[in-house]
Amino acid sequence: MSNPPATGVLPPPRLAFLDGVRALAALWVMLGHIRLFTVGWDASPAWAVPINALLYMHYGVAVFLVLSGYCLALPAVPAGNRIDAGLKMFFMARALRILPPYLAALGIILLVNAFVPLARWGRHELGLTADMPWQVFWTNLLLLQDIYPQYNNVNGPFWSIATEWHLYFVFPFLIWCMRRLGTAAMLGTGAMLAAGLTVLSDRIGVIPGTSAIVPYPPFYVALLALGVAAASLAHDVRFARVRRNVERAAWAVALSCALPLALLLHAVPIVDGLSIFKHAEMYRYTDPLVGALSAAVLVGVAGMRPGQWPRRMLERPTLVRIGGYSYSLYLTHIPVLAALNELLQRFGLHRYQDFLLLLLVGVPAGLWVARIFASMFERPVRWRPASWRARAAVRDDAVSLP
């Protein structure tokens, strides 16, 4: 079925539950890093069993990528699956959304580290040293950490910002496929592209003659496509007559993804510092399952009335507020936690005491710093093309990491 031209139908004025999902994913990542700083990858202490789910914080990034595709597609879907502002305006809006806060965080970390070096605050074995190689600086400045992961030692989560940035260049192709071929074909194309890049990455490893790899993770293309497909199923007028059936099917898809995901996580759990590498080999299977589950849930929740309890819980004011500056939280939480953890280490406390103290102090401190950072470097530069603003008051939160 071909897509209709732009109809003037407005997308939802604002989907507050997206902020709630983003906030929960951001907090999951932050709490996971608190656990790593204080307990490490060890899942065996009896007292740590209730918080072992935090070891799987990587999957929060998969949720963010699906959210990115969903949010990016929101203004395109009612425009007949077109980027009506044009590619130049699209990339300018994306650059102004993601780069200023990122570059500010990078600059602040390097500046502070020049005076107070903290070897562990990048959550990287190399840390930040006085004789930092020039490759580290340029790799982080140009957002190439997904291509040169060996130089991602300024701030561990920065690799996913690079991945996000490079996926922006795939998005127009996915929208074109959806316009010309339909939603199912677009999703299939995204899956084939992800599979092809994954096979290429496996076969060549490091690109010959360089120290670069195929942008990692190559299968994240499928997650972006899942988010775009979710926006289409939830908001495209082509599915208006079957919307209720689509929403019911979405919950069935979510359940069908949850079972194999649970089996895989049980089969290859994270129990120590060595098992994380074995578990990471499953990301090519588990990340798409998390992505499909997340996309299905977004479709299902989008069809709910605001008063229904799942949507009402996601739209709680506290979560919505945190979701509004979750990108800044993602950028800044590691340095804040690392600095506080450095102080706690001097007291020689038990690991569970370190965890509780860093939890009690680090979470409010991280949220406070992120909120101030967002007011200085994120909110002042949020911008989207006038043609998008005129179509609907959808807030420009299409950066997924949070």
C-alpha cells in the first residue's frame, strides 16, 4: 500500500509517557553504574541479589535507540512519511540537539581532569592520564568512539552518543523506504541492513590497514527501524481503522519477545567480570528482542487513555521532569558518581555500605548536576525547523540517550 501525501493531520501534541520511559531507562543506567562503582560485576553476595538486575543496564541503551526512532518519526508520519523540513534542516536540528551538550560535557570533563585526575571515572581500564594520547582527544571530539572503541576512555557512555549520531544518517533512508514500500518493508530492510553489517563486522573485525571497526553495534540499525515502525503503527492514518487490533497485537508481540529474552538472560547470566564478555556476545540477539519488546510496548501505551494506570504511571510529574533532562543526566552522571565514589573509597567501608551511601548521595547529586547542566547547555539550544513546529507542539526530545 502506498503512502498518502501529507494530510495536515497533526501528531499527538505531546506524549508525556515517552519522558517517563526515558527517565526510567536513564535511572536504570545510573543505578547500574552505582552498582559497578561499589560492587563491580560480582553477582554472588547475598545482599546484592536484589540489585542484580542493575548489571543488565546495557539494555537501557537499546530502549533509548527505539525511543529515538519513535520520536524522530513522529513529525514524519503525518507528513506522508516525509522529512518535510528537508535533509539540511533535519541534520542541522539533530546536530544542535545532540552536539552542544555533548561537547560541553567533554570539555568540562577534560578541564576538571587536568587539575584533579580521576583514573576510574571514565569506567575504562585506561582512565584519564596526564599523557592522554592525541587519538583519544580527536576520537571523542569527532564522535568516533563506536568506530575506535579503544579510545573511548573519557566517559564510558560516550560510545552510545557516537552510535546515536551515526544512526541519524540512516533515518532518512528508513523513512524513504517506509514512504515507498510501506512499514513492513521498511522494518524488513532495517533488519537486513543490521544483519548485513553484523556479518561484515564478524568477518573483517578490524578494517584492514586501519585500527577502526564497523560502527558498533551494527545491529542497532534494527532498533532504530523498530522505533520508526512503532511510530507508524501508533499514529499513521493508514492504520486508523485497525488501530485497536494493532494495539492488541502489540501486547502479544511484547509477551512473545519477553519469553525468549528471559530464557537467554537465564542461560548466560552476568555473574562476574569474565561472564560479562560471554554475555555481551549475545547482544546481537538480546538487543533486538529488547528493541521489539520496547517498540511493542510503545504502540500499546500510545493507544491507552491518559487515565489508564500504565500510562498514568509513566506520566507521573517526577518522571516527566527527569525525562526532560535525561540526556544531560546520561552525559554527566559518570563524573559525578566517580568523584563521590573516590571520596567514599577513603573510608574503607564494606561494599554494601559504599553502595548505600553512593545511592543516597549520588542519585540526588547526579540529578541536581544534570538539571543545572541541562539549563545551561541543553535547553537553550533545542531547536527544530519551523515547518515541524507549525505542524504540532511536539517537544524536540528525539535524542534517545536519554
